[in-house]
Amino acid sequence: VEGFDAEAAAITPPTRAYNRTQILAKSFMVSGSLEEAKKHGRKSELAYQTGLKMKELARDMEYAALHGTRADGDASTARAMAGALAFAHSANTYTFGGSAAATNHITEELLNDVLQSMWELGANPDTVLAPPAQKRKISKFTDDGRLTINANADQKKVTMTVRILETDFGTVAIVPERFIAATGTGTYYDSLPIFEKSKFEMLTFRPVKREELAKTGDNTKYMLVAEKSLKCRSTKCVGKITNLTRVKA
């Protein structure tokens, strides 16, 4: 209206997502005799075991970055980072009513529902991490002849996978992930994280370091230690589907 008086509207400041750093460690011992003895395929047992423990530490980091539950920690409780699944926005979470059942199959419609919810919140989801059973089911999203394969007969090659989905809400990569833990006892159910990859970053507070521990006998003890955390720039860019059955459709 001409001549109106402006009225200041109340605002709600954004809530800042935060995380904790998590200390990850692996320890091992090499006896004096083993280090001195001739070995097949390696010169040093220390170097060999260090390489193995580095791989174990990387696996633990990946697991924590997926499943971690944030813990502030104290004198008797270790700090823990929140993982990607813990950052999923409530509007982007589908749990089949919270019930685990053999009929809870991943479907195109269900996946599109979560992608739509994320898109409506302003996200541009581009990655789906799929446990093995769910990856195989997604690879069957080929109804109505929508999968086109160009192959030479002399190659004798059959393509049985879907790696990219072009949806109404963007193109998403379907990435198989072996470290997504199942839920339930006896009968197991999967979770399916969906996110915008650029909104996550693994931060390093202390890089991986090998330290020699105090000598207490005819052996040498070592510890690999690192301190990491997962940064999430927006929870609206993270979704998940849980209680997905592993039973074949």
C-alpha cells in the first residue's frame, strides 16, 4: 500500500552443525627374533605390519565416518565423531514406519521420494552408498527397456549393473559400499545413505603417526594414532532409507 510502514519480521538464525574429533589407534608388537629372522616377501616385519595396520586404521575411519554417534567424551569415555548417517535430516529419512520386515524393498519410487525431499530443501544429491543386497536391487531398475547396452558380440560381455541414475532431481552415482553395518539380530536390514558429496569433508586434527612405545621385554611395541572428524556443511543435503530388507525381490 502506498505510504506503508515497514515492519521488521522476526528471523530464526540457522543452527550450526558440529562434530567432535575422534582418536583412532592400532597397536602391534614385533619380537626381536621375528625382526631378525629371514622373511619371505618382505625385508622388515615392522614395515610389513605397519602397512597392514595402516589399512585397518583407514577401514576404521571409513566405518566411523558412516556410522559414528557423536560423543563429547570425558575422563572415562572416548570422544566420537558423528557419521554421515547421523547427519541425515529428519525430512529426508524414510524408515518404513520404523518397522523391519521382509517386504521392505528399495524401489525407484521410494528413492525418488527421498531425492525429491532433499531437492525441495535446496540440496543437489549426487551420491548413493549401497550395501551389496541393495546395490543388486538398484541394478534391476531397468523396467520398460530403459537400459540401453551397446556391445560388440565378439567381446562376450554382459553388463549387469546400474552405476548412474538420471532422476527428476539430478544425476546420482550408485556406489557399492561394504562397510555399511546391518541392523537387527538374526535377520539383518540395511541402511542407504544419500547425500551431496561436496557437503562432506574429512578433517585431520592429527595425521597418522607411528610411535614406539616403552620397551618391556624382548620385543618392540608400536602404536599408530590419528585424530579425525567428519565435517557436514548442511544436514539438509543428507538423507537415508533404513530397515531395507536383504530378501530378494
